[in-house]
Amino acid sequence: MVAQLIDKHGNEVKNTEDQITFKISGEHRFLGTDCGDSTKLNGFNSKTVNTNFG
């Protein structure tokens, strides 16, 4: 799964950075997160990730 910040009009936001927290429910299993920027690693087991250009 890929998460992308979007604005209120549904457009991708690529000029800001924010934090996303994932909540998993149902018959799913959390495997890990990564933002693509090696300077922002929280650890792959963290359910919170900082975005990299949205």
C-alpha cells in the first residue's frame, strides 16, 4: 500500500511534509513503514511515518 497526502480537492500534496499514523483493523497484518528518505527512519515497526514530499 502507498499513502499519499492529498488536499481537500483530492490533489496530491508534494510540497509539504507531515506525519501519518496507520491504524490496521480486520483480517490484516501490519508489516512496516518507510518514507523513502533514509534520514527519517523511525524503524520499520513504527506505525507512524514522516512523509517525504507528501
